[in-house]
Amino acid sequence: MNKESKSVGGSQQHNPSAETDDWYHKDGEIMDLLPIPDLKLLASAGLDGKICLWRMENMQPKPPLKGHAKGVFNLDWYADNNLILSAGSDHDVFIWNPHVTKWIFKLTGHNHSLVGVRWMKGTN
């Protein structure tokens, strides 16, 4: 029987708490925190490769952003287009829409880990 269901009277019952088990940085250090006041969110980047999102009003988690193969070191917010940038030890920069869990664009080609990323004002 998997972690997401349990047997009740011979049938399986959905366990909603199991869905959120992977929404936290359980085994990795947090490398960056990014407040996003426009959306009332707090994003955290971890060495586990996830970007966890938290609702500021109650600190309840939202589904994490997953795509990095290794740790995420830095985050930035592009308020004009409501996008998150992330960079880390997998040599890639990811661009995310915080309302969906899949990255929307990936910049590749760097030869080393990326320890910082920033939007340049006035550019796309």
C-alpha cells in the first residue's frame, strides 16, 4: 500500500495530508527566502532542489516548484510580469509562474553553479 492511501473496510481511502509531505524542505538547508508581497507569498529555495511557496497570512504551503536537478541557491522576483527566477548548482536558471508548478523557461549553457540571479530593470 502506498503512502498516499490507506485501507478502510477493504477499500482505499484518500489521505490528503500525504500530498503535502513533499511540500517542505525536510532534508535540505534553506538557501534563500524571497518575500512576494504582491501575491502575499514567501518563497524558499533549498538544497533539495525545490522552491517552496508559503501563504503569508497563515504560512500554509502551496505546491512546490520542482525542476532543478540540484540545490537552489538564489531567487528573484520580476514584479512587472509576476515571475520568479531561480538559480543553483545545476548550472541552470529557471523562470517560473508562481501560480503553476512547472517552470515556463529554462536558461542553460553555464559551466558552473550559479550562486546568484537578478532581473535587470527595464529589460525583458
